[in-house]
Amino acid sequence: MKSRIIISTLLLTSLAFSGCKDTLDLNPLDQISTGIFYKSKGDFDKSLAAVYASMQTEEFSYGMGFRDCLTDNGYGQFNSGSVNDIVQGNLNTTTGGYETGIYNNAYRGIARVNIFLKNLDQYAGSDMSITDRTAFQAEVRFIRAYLYYHLYTIYGEVPLVLAPLELEDQKQPKVAAEQILSQILTDLDYSITNLKTGPYYSNGGHAASSSAKALKARVLLFAAYGNNGTPDPVKLATVIDLSKEVISQYKLSANYEDIFRDATQKNNTEVIFSVNFLAPNNTAPWDLYLGDWVAVSPLPNLVKDYEYIDGLPYGTSPLTNADNPFTNRDPRLKKTVFKDFVDFGNGKTHIPSNPRPTGYGVMKFLDPANLPFGFSSLSQQDAIVLRLAEVMLMYAEAQNEIAGPDQSVYDTMKELRARVGMPAYPAGYNQGEMRERIRHERRIELAFEGLRHYDLIRWHIAGDVLNKVKDSPVSYHFDDKFYRWPLPQTEIDKSSGILIQNPNYK
């Protein structure tokens, strides 16, 4: 049985806790008012679960594979999140999909945090110690930082809301992106100081201090590249320090696929933070969407980007076999992508009910325990938000940018690749060559975990990469203005002129 923080269905349906920042309705008579709910520490424990639940939306959990359809990694045949509109260059103030979903669901979650913190501040019950109070604050501020991280990296300038909004202040202006970044770091520093110091995998699903350190490293890695793709060595130095601290507490999972399957996620020493699910009442459609509907189709160029087991690329390696694209390849290919149909081996197969537009589907998050995949599948795989492999890649990238490919960079990459039996890099790389190898390794190791778009944006190579994609069922077009997305027009309209649209989206 999973031992982790899980959401109570009763709680979510009874609390008037949805927290949309522009919702001002009175509490319905058939629901519990937040004003009378908080009567004991136990009530805050329940509400904490509802705060964690704000991360269970498609944008922040099981839809991470769809986010890779904004990149050269995949195609979404059902246009989930309006990904096809966006990659074709039709990103505007009314595109919808992720353009509105990320914004609205982030603020709903932020509102939950702010309501929680307000009631925590007002609570005077004797059953809550100062230690309890501090721990509650540290957890929800970690979640607020995570949600603002999404807003910061996608939109840049957005409203900064740190308290529940009332009628007189519901219309909020946006603030500078640097101010959003500052608040994210302030929240994370508080969490780092006050969350438990043990590793996440032994903390029952609650964020740990190391979770906040890993998230801070990711945020700073994005911020370090600024508006031109030239990294700031001061920010990178902090990324290095944070990464070292996190790496010391975790160990790579022996099997790559174990990170993404329910039975082997609990106590997995690689997982630093995850969004948790628990069947039968709290599930996510991983197997239905990816294994049966093939809602995400890997592009052929990604499949070709996986090396052969000799460490050489497709077309260069003497092992290249175009007729058998999975033979003698980096083992992560077969653990990430399936061709034509799902095959776990030993007769455990599934033929999708929908077409495979590129011939491929996503294998990574599928669980053989849930076969056959369909509407009745009760998938409870957790969404892995932060894991050791990413932190190792963050360390290697930052260290290479500051000091070049020193021995610690080589050793880090050797350890990561050895997990799947891939050879170490040959000696003699210069900084630029190592940079390209690390970027390549990120694409392979983290495929469909929702980070490819983040990488292309922060490196400021999105235009160069995406405008060269020719193997997708849709045509790609990336303009420089897409490095910052437009705010949803619905929010602009409701603000009566207080919320100003981002530049280039009038």
C-alpha cells in the first residue's frame, strides 16, 4: 500500500477551496466554509492534501508528455493543450489549451496556498506547536514556488498574489519577472531551511528540504540564461552547490523504468519529488492516453537521436540498422518509446485502439500491471517531478559552463550513462563539445518528462531547433516573441485595464 500524502475525495468535494483568484461567490450551503473548517490541527492536515492536489492537473502531472509536443520530441494527434496550434505559430491571446490552462491552474493552486497560510496564521489552537506551524508553511510555500516557477518560465511578468483576494483587490497588475523570481527563491529558501532534511523517498510523500533544493537549482538554471542564452556564472555557481547537496542524499534507480511504474516508485532512491495518485478514487489516465489512445507520438528525429550501444549516433555507428530501429540502441529508447504496439515482453502486449501517426508511442509511463489499457484502467503511477538524474545533468551543465569539462563532469556523465549500460564519453572534449553532449543527454534521459520545452527556451535555441522540424504531421513555426507567452485574453478582459498584455501580443 502506498505510504504517502494522498487527497481525500470527500475533502475536495466538501471544502469551498478551489481558490480561483477571480471567483468571489459565497460558500454554497451544501459545502463547508473555510471560515468554520479549521478547528484542529487535523483539519490543516486534510487541507494540506488539498494544496498538494493542485498539482494533479494535466498541466503539472500526467500531461507532462503532452508538453513535449511543444518541441521536436513529439506530436499530439488530439491537439491536447492546443499543442499543434502553438507549434504551428498560432500562439496568441485566445489560443487556449496550455496557454490558459497553465495560467489558470497555477493561480488556483496559489490561491489554495494563500488561503491555507491565512488560516494557519489566524489559528490559535493549543494542539499545534511552533514546529508544526513552521512545517506546514514550508510545505505549502514549496508548492507555491513550484506553481510560480511555471508562470515565470512561460509568461515572465505575471501578477504576484501572496494573500487571498477580496472584492476590492481582485484585479491585480503584473509585476516584473525578476520580482516573481525573487519570490520563488524566497519561498524555496524558507522551505529548504524548514522542511525535513531526510530524503524525499522516506518522507511519506511530503516535500523534503532536498526537494526544495532541487527545484531551486532548476529555477536558477533557467534564470541563469537570461534573455540571450548566455549563462550567468553567479547563478550557475549556486546551481552547482545545490546539486552537490542533493546528489549526496540520493542514488540512481538500478532500473530506469522503475522510476515511472507504481510498484517500484515507493522508496525509490532516485525520486526527489512526485505528484502522487492512489487508486481507485484518485487516478490518472497515463495508460489510457499514452498506451491506448497514443495521444503523444514520438517524432522519428527523436528516435534517431538515441545512440547505438557503441556510443555512436544513428547513421555513423556500424551497428545502424534502419529496418530494426531498436536493435543495439541505447536501452532507454525501448524503455521510452514503443513502435506500433506496446510490448513489455513475456506476452504482455497491448494494441492501441487509435492510430500511430508517426509509427511510435510513448512507453515510459505505462505500467504492465494495468493491462489491458482502456477506460477502466485505474492507473496510479505518480508523476515524477524531480529526480536525481536531472540534478546530475544540472550539475554537469553548470560545472561545464563555469570550468569546462573537468573530471567531475566526465564522472557524472559516466555514472548516469552506466546505469543503462552506455559507454563513457571519450577524453579530450572541449567545453563546446561537452555542452552538446550534455544537452543531447538531457533530451534522451528526460524525454517526455515535460522539460524539453523548458530547455529550448532557456538556451534560446527554440527557433533554430523547432523551425527545422520536418517529420511531424504539422508544420512548425517559431517566432522570437514565443519565448514569452501571451497572458490569457480572458484575464486581460476581466481586469478592466489593470492587467497589461505581454509585449508583441496586442
